[in-house]
Amino acid sequence: MNHEQIKIPQATAKRLPLYYRFLKNLHASGKQRVSSAELSEAVKVDSATIRRDFSYFGALGKKGYGYNVNYLLSFFRKTLDQDEITEVALVGVGNLGTAFLNYNFMKNNNTKIVMAFDVDEAKVGLKVGGVPVYHLDELEQRLNKHIPVAILTVPAQVAQPITDRLVKQGVKGILNFTPARLNVPEHIRVHHIDLAVELQSLVYFLKHYPAE
Ligand code: ATP
């Protein structure tokens, strides 16, 4: 996700997985280079289109040589990784938490809530919006240092100790829906959304600065 974003046309982007799969096979069989004609035959895309597509990747085929398979593979790996889904954990399956679990974030972006935590035995073990709810005691074991983002929808008074545990598990970004102000190390990003404050502020602005 740290890679420089390279703008490529959508039609080209759609062909990337096709090229990628074929090149992986070529690489596995020990081939170092491939011509656009060979690629064209294999993936059933005309060679002019392939040449144009590849020019977006900065891969310029040489006459009589073709394309360097390793170069193309590393490009595809980087580019396709940007399509990776970011997995998110949610803590606190109350009214707000439940609404988020039921909301399909995947519709608009590549994020997905993959697990939720609560302390309420009535909720632990359930699936809400298809997402499993685990006991908070299992936080460390379940996160296991591979979830980069967490949403906090717990009561304010427990937000800080949960945050500390999330940070220890390598969470880098926290979307905080509790009114608590969280203390985190510098390298952790917290976005704070206090719905009550936002609503109050909207009402205040309406009263004092009505839109024309
Ligand atoms: P909301 O504030 O989302 O509308 P609510 O009013 O239903 O929720 P809250 O009391 O705010 O309930 O709690 C939100 C959720 O957080 C509940 O499901 C509650 O069981 C859970 N919760 C409370 N304490 C903890 C904790 N220490 N760790 C994880 N979850 C907790």
C-alpha cells in the first residue's frame, strides 16, 4: 500500500490479473523473456493492445527480445497489491457497532470488517452481518498482529485500555466513535468521530450561521 500509485486505464487494469497469471506460469517454468506475440496467443488479447498496456507499466519490449518476465512480474505484484483488501476489527457490538457490521463497506472501498469483539456473553459467538463476534479476552490471539485498522464503538470508559491492547497488536489506525480522547504513540493515527458532538455542532451552526 506504500507503493506509488500508477494511473492506468481501467480496461488495462482489468487485464492485469490475466497477464499476471500467465507470467507467473512462465516464470515458474524458467522463462526469462516473452514476446508480445506469445503473450497475445496465450491470453487472447491482440498484441497491439498488449504493447499499449505494457507501455503504461514502463515496460518497453525490445525488438527481437520481448519483455523481461521478472520486471513485469514485480510490477504486477506491486500494482495488484494495491487492490488488497484492508482488514478491519471492530470492538463493541452495541447499536452503533451492529450498524457498522451490517453495513457493506466493500461496496465503496477495499475495507472489510473481518472480526468483532465484545464482553457481553449474549453477543459472543454470534455472527452479525456475517462477521464473527469474539470475546474481548481473545483480542490478542485473534488479531495476532495482522489487522491494521480498528473501529471503536465501546463505552468511553473502556476505550483507552482497549486502545493500548490494539496498539500492542500492531493496529496502526483507529476510528474512534467514543467520546474518549485517546493517548497513542506518535506512529498511530486516530480519527475521532463523536456523533453527539457533530450533531450538536450542526444544530449550533444552523442557529447561529443559517445557510442562505
Ligand atoms: P452504542 O453506544 O453502540 O449505541 P449501546 O448503547 O448498545 O451501544 P454501550 O453501552 O455503548 O451500548 O456499549 C457498546 C457495546 O460495547 C456493547 O455491546 C457492550 O457490550 C460493549 N462493551 C462494553 N464494555 C466493553 C469492553 N470492555 N470491551 C468490549 N466491548 C465492550
